[in-house]
Amino acid sequence: MTLMDNKKKFADWDSFYKENNIEEMPWYEKNLDQDLKHQINSMNSTASKFLDLGTCPRTQAIQLAKLGFESTGSDISKSAIAKARQLSSDVNFIVDEITNSSFPDNAFDFILDRGYFHVFEPSFR
């Protein structure tokens, strides 16, 4: 399977997020991921820039902003980002395709992936 095959396989994320209630999706988690929470506590810092890849259902990006981090959430789905923007003005939500990203190098201190790379075949991660 090629990278292009992977992109085609998941090309209808926009329709999916437009047609479904995010809070009912199996990967929706309202709270900050416990592993991430543990890591943040061990860092003892809130002066960092976080990127949450595949941000929808957006909760991780929002929770990071509540903790004082400069938080950005990116997703390939325009409808997912539109829904996310309705919930928080404290997060910079951006439509972006990370395999062809518009983010400059070194724009973030940390990148969180809870919802992106697992959809790709291991050879493309």
C-alpha cells in the first residue's frame, strides 16, 4: 500500500465528522489523556507550544490550553476543525495535512498524536 492509497482510504473524514456527533465517537475522551497528564506533571512546565495532530475530537488540544499551554490542533477535516472552533477560542485550530504540512520547522515544542498516524500502514508512519 502506498502513501497515496492511505490518503484515499481516509479521504472522507470530512464527511464523517460532518455527519456524526463527535461526543458519540468511540475515540472521544473528554479528559486529558492520562499518559500525557503524567508526562506534563513530570515536565513541570506550561510555557510550551503543543501541536495535537488529528485533533478531532479536539479535547486534548482544549485541555492543554486550559493548563496554560499554547495549543494548536490540526486535522485534515474542515468540518472537524469548524466544530472544534465553536468550542474554544483558546486553541488555534488549523486544517492541515501533516504529510504535506504548512507548519514551519520547529514551530512546536511537543507534538501529540492520539488520532493520526495509527491510520497509516506502519511503513509510512
